Amino acid sequence: MVPATEIDRLRAAGADGGLSARNRLRGIVRDVKVEGLLAQVEVEAGPYRVVAVITREAAEALALAPGTPATAIIKATSVLIER
């Protein structure tokens, strides 16, 4: 059985900002490296470290800085690992 609180959380109005991505990892920004038009953002989400490259403009608009709470939203059709 799914707890009512979990159903309420999933139904939260406007919580997804209209995005269809369902994989969300809440965490804390640990590092932001800006170079030219891009920013590399490292988020610590529980035991996971997620690194994303976004535009500098997006990083500035979100005011991303170490210690800032952030959510990594992941939408991928496949993940490939090669050795």
C-alpha cells in the first residue's frame, strides 16, 4: 500500500513545473564551475553525486552556488556505459 502522504506529494499542483521527467534527485549544490557560456554543476543527492553541464545563463537564473538546495531532474531514453 502507498501511504496517503506519498500520493499527496506526487499530486502536488505545480510541483513539476510542467515537466514530464519523473526522475528527481533532491540535493545540495557542492560545486559550480563556470567557463564561457557553460556551467558545470555538481549536486550531492544523498549517496549520489550528479554532475550536469548547463548554460551559464541558467546557472545564474537559478542562483546556483555551493550550499544551495537543488533538484537534479533526469530524463533520458538510455544510459550507455562503455569500457
